[in-house]
Amino acid sequence: MKKIILGLFLSLTLAGAAFAAPVEVKGFFGTEIGYLTDQDNPLGTTYLQLGLESKLQGNVTGVYGARFYSDESETLSDWYNGELSFGDVDYGYDNTYYAYAQSTGSLWEGAAPVKLTLGSVDVKYSPFVAWFGYDTREYDNGSWLYENINGVALDDVKLGPIGARAFYVFDKKDPEADNTLGVNFKGDFDDIKLDATFVKLGEPVAYDLTASVSPVQDLDLSGQFIGNGDAPDGWYNLSVNYAGVPGWKLGASYRDFSPALFDDYAYRDQTPSVVDGSFVVPNPYDLNKGVNGLNLSASTSLAGFDLSGAYDSAVHSTQVIISQSNWSAKLKVFNPLIGGTAAPVDGKYQFQFSDEVKGRVVLRGNVTSDILALKNVELEGVAEFADQAVFGASAKYTAPIGLDFIAKYYTDDVKDDNGLGWIQSKGLALFAGYYLNF
């Protein structure tokens, strides 16, 4: 590990000398130890990202960075392993280093200023068709990976009331495809709010188009259309929201995400929602894939309470929630999902639901309080009543020394809203660590 750190600082020093300009180091450092009741030994992990930023000639900024993080495919206890990983080299790309030059200015005299990036790019246009780059984390075969993708990016381009962005990448996620071009347009076009992304990966042009309009006061109409440019059928979501009834917000939508699209598409958000049964992030692709049906919603406030209700035919559920700022109570009636989304049938995903109707009551609460000498402890609790009663609680505390402590305990899996299949760890979990941005 010492050799790695010394080599990194040496490379940063040499790069700073080459830049011959003031240098600023930015990055992230995290290290934690943990204990879970289902593990024989405590866990220890460390993550490090260092980036060197320097002003070059004029208003050009140069950035050079490197990452070190735990190689989860080898061990969960990197403190015992004694070494941080550069990443998995078996995939044929460099996911450790990144570098780019960036400048804001006019491309010719009299033109409006734009932001130009050359080198490593990071694109966040649409989670369905354009979500990738040197700062985008992906999970593959047991390890978290970063891909250093080189190209050109333009941002902050003004086309009247519409803002535009564009990228052209040379290091491709699909080695057999041509260089990839993408554009995004976002803004108000007359009375229409527009957010449109197009990506040309070889011959097909993938797209994610969202448009909304308010033909009359308190009425909003919107539509989203998504396709990979190859399949004849795409995904769509049509919705209407109405706030013309005093004190109420009413909504209705119909969405069809059942065509089998994007499973092998290289440039969508590929962060999994679930890894080994543990929830990671609500990836929009995973949340919407296979969903097909009507959704109705209504919300209001009454006597100091927030009330909301929703019916979703796509997932066969109806729920009512009453809440205030620090607590909520939910009643949910549903047909359990029993499978059917793994393989497409006739070119479409299909859900399968049980004929049995079940109910669930979920109580949640949170508060920040002082406990003895511990100040500002964040406490959360949940109680779920369905086939069985499940209870859980967590506490988070940041000590004056800067060390974060997290404690969690659950009697069993809390099944509320875990349609993605993630599992809450049963038993006690304790973590302590530092998480620093600089």
C-alpha cells in the first residue's frame, strides 16, 4: 500500500510540475470498520480518490486523478489484505486513472460561451440511454468498477430558450461499435417543457423524450417516450396532474415499459438496485422495466396531517398514507408478486401475481435527540405488521472527533416497498468510520 500511495503522490507531483501552475488536490477518502451478526469477523474497507486540479494557460483547467478502492471480489476485509486495489484489469480497460482539460469560452469571436471538455468525460443525460463516464460507478462480477472513457463534451450551449449538451466518445463501451455521439436538449420551447436525449451508437439512434404542457391553469400533461432505436416498440409514460380542486392534488398516468429493451444496451445506468440481496440505489431502469398499467393518486392536508392515496394496477397495489414531518403510517393492500420478469415472453416482460389479497401496515418515525453526552443523534424506527410483525431501528451519531457511528437492528426483513427484491439484514449491524470530501 505504501508503494501505491508514494507512486500516486509522485505522479501528482510530476504532473503539477509539468503544469507549472498552482495545484489543488480534491477527492474523497473513506474508511470504516463494521460488525454484522452473520459474519465471523469484523469488516474493514477503505476507499481513496485523489484528483489534481490546476489552472493552465488562460482559463483552461487541467484535472488528473486516480482511484484506489477495495476489490470486493477478493476480500471484504481489506485491512487484513493490506492493499487497496487499482481495479480489475481483466476487463481490458483502465478504470483507475482519469484526466481531462476543461475551459469555458467562445469557440469563435462573438459567439456565446460554452464549456468544452477534452479527455475523460462523464455523461449524465438520461439513465436509460446516456449514463456513463469516469465518475460513474458500475457493478460487475462482484466488484465496483469505473471506466475511463475518453472523448469530447460540450455543455452550457444556448439555443435561444433551449439549453443543449453534446458528447462524442472514442473509447467505447462496445468495442465493436463506431464512436458514439449524443445530444441533449432541455428548456422551455414556447409553452412546452422539453427534455430530449438522442444517442447514436452505430446505426440505431436511441432516445429519451420527455415533454410537458399546461393547456389551462392547474392542469399539467406530460409524456415520456424511450426507445433503443432498433426495436419497433418503445417505452412510454403518459400522465395528467390536476390541482384545480382546492386543497387537493390529483394525478393519473398510464405507462407501458413491457417491451424487452436495453438489457444489453451499453450506455444506460447499470448500477444494480440489488447486490447480493442488499439494496443499492433505485435505478430507474430496474424500477420501471416490465411495468404496464394505470396509476391513480390523490393527496391533501387535513387538520395538520398529510393524507395521500394511490392505486397502481401495474403492481396490483393500493395504499393510503397519513403522515407528519417526522412520522408516517401506511396501509397497503396488494397481490404479491411471485415472478415472471426474468425472461421476456413474445418480446415483452410479464409480471405474475398471486390471486391472494394481502394487507400490510407500516409505521415509521424519526427524531434527532441528545442521548446522555451524545449530541444530535439521528434515530429512526419502523414497525411492520403483515404475515408477521417486524421491528427495526437505526441510530447515527457523529462524534466531535469526526468519526461517524451507525447502528442498526432488525428482527427480520422489512418487506415494505422492496419489490426490487432487496433484503434488510437481520440482526445487529455496527459501523464506525470516516467519510471525507476535500
